[in-house]
Amino acid sequence: MTRSISLFLAGLLVGALLATGGFALVMRRGPADGGGQQAKVLKLAHALDPQHPVHLGMVHLKERLEEISGGAMTVEIYPSAVLGGETECIEQLQNGVLAMTKTSTGPMEAFIPEMQLFGLPYLFRDSDHFWAFADSETGRGLLHKGKERNMYGLCYYDAGSRNFYTKDRQIKTPDDLQGLKIRVMNSPMAIKMVEMMGGSPTPISWGELYSALAQGIVDGAENNPPSFYSNKHYETCKYFSLDGHVVLPDMLLISAPIWDELSPREQEWLQQAADESSVFQRELWAEKSTEALEAVKELGVEVYEPDKQPFMDKVAPMYDEHVGTPVGDLVEKIRAIR
């Protein structure tokens, strides 16, 4: 199915839901318990498939919210880009058509300049180092900096490290990227990183990437093992390099006006469910990452772990550009974490 047709069908679905009054940001429907309490339903849409560990984290959020609130609140999840891709969902949230969505922090650079932090290659030593920052007061504070743009962050989800994968050659050193068109997110940091490593960055939406690889529009891409596996990119890309250049988390967003309309008690319920889903999801992520790598190996993918130092040397100047800026200050705080 082409992207134009997909978006057309998504538009029809949104229109139909709006016409029936069933796609309000927050709606009340049906008794949630024997006392006739009306449940508050938040619509949550995203572009991942239902088997993805980030989606499963949001399912856990739904289950915990229902339990914590005693059935007074829930979320209704629309996966697989049925209501549009990542960019479309962000726009719908800002425009008051959608209550919640999941996004990578990459596209958030356009709204929150400090989010460029996560696009800096090789900033975090490992997963523990990343979560020590993400769970800190400073890390959580970044979630709320988009409120003036109608986006309020509730939690981070683990998206692991991003790695290069290609159709025709293994990426063992940065020199192997020369002459290759590499799909990246529409992120200035991602574009600059691939350029500095010698590749040709090509921004393409996630939903279009499978066909772009199959048709030779790009020679490869960069992402985490579960996404590589669940979206079947192994069918065209038989080389996966565990260079781990960026730890780029996902984040769960709610429309800021909707957040403000919730009572303090409802906000507490939702935030608790989000925090618990983040812990659940990061544990699931580690398990699914290992499973994904083993699965693609069995499917004929050559997985290689290169020396990271040559890659780090290539992108070192990216840090110089942020000295004395808010991003540079955050870098210093992160490096001080032991």
C-alpha cells in the first residue's frame, strides 16, 4: 500500500471517528463499574506494530491505569500508523485531534532544542548510564519543556542504541559508509552525524522505509535490533553493525491542554501508570533486543561488532558546536554521572 493511500485511509478513519463523536480527545462512555461511573478515555496513536516492545509498554500503561484508577480512566491505543505516521500524530496532538502519542526524541529537536542532546553520538556509556540521567530531575525536566507547544512528556521508553544496517556491505569502519545513502529520521543531528561519518543521509519516514530499501532508494538505515526485526528489514538488509552510535529514547506525550484539564488525582493516576510502564518496558526491551539479534542471525543476517573508536573520532567535532550552550551544559552533567 502506498503512503498516499495509507494517509488517505487514515484521513477517512479520522473523519469517520470525528463524525460519530468517537474521536474526542477525552470522551466519557459506558459504565466503568457497578456504580455507573463513566470512564475517561484517552486516545493514543503511534506508528509501531503491535509486537514492538514500546507498544507493549503502552499496553502495560493502559492496564495499570485501569487498575490504579479503579476503571475511572483508560487509554485506547491505535498502533501501526492507522491514524498517521509519527509526524502526523504529533501534529494531531498539537492541533487537538489526538490526546496522546509516542515519538522518538529525534523529531522533538524541532520543538525542544535541548533534545538535540540525545542525538549526540556515543554520549552514554551504557544503558545504566542513560537511565541514571533519564530518571534524574534534569532528565525528567526535559519531558516537560514542550508544554508551550502543546506537548507534555510523561515518560521515556527504552529504544536501545541505534546501529547501521545495509544491503550490500558490512559497516566495519566509517569508511564503509562512503557512497552509501543511509535513511535517517528528519533530525538535524542524525543528518549531521551520518555526513561526518562519510555517508549520505536521506530522511525518509519510517512507514516508507521498507519499500525504499526494496526499491534501492536507500542503501541502508540505522535503528535498533527490535525495530529492524519486527519491520522485516532483514529481508533486504543482510548486514547489521552493532556500532551503537546513538542512544535515542522514545517518549510518551499527552496534549498539554488535556493534561491541564485532568484533575490532580487523574494526573497522579496517569503519571504513576506511565512511570510503571517505563520500568516494565525497559526490562522487556533488553529481552526483546537479544531475541531480535538471535532471530535475524538465523534468518541469514551477518551481525558484526566493530571497534567504536574510529566512529567516535569522526563525530567528535559535533560536541565542540555545543560548548557553552544549554546542550553543552547537559553534556557536562551527563559525563559527571558515575
